[in-house]
Amino acid sequence: MRLQDVLNRLDRWLEVKAPDDFGTLNPPAAASEIDAITEDRFSLVPEIRT
């Protein structure tokens, strides 16, 4: 199972079982925000980007 699939399942579970907690989650970072953190000095493995 892909990491993204696991995260999607967790999101759906939280949305149903703990909607208040789900509502406090931040949205995912944009690719440009992730790139800014690394300052183009190194690459991140796909699982970290996910």
C-alpha cells in the first residue's frame, strides 16, 4: 500500500471519528514550500515529500 493511500485512509477516519481534530489539521505544504525548506541543496525522498 502506498503512503499516500494510508494517509488518505487516516484522513477519512479522522473526518468521521474525530471531526474536531480533523478540522485542526493544516493543509499539505505546496511543492514550492517544500523546495524552499531544502533551498535546493538536497532532494527529499518521495515518502518525505508526501
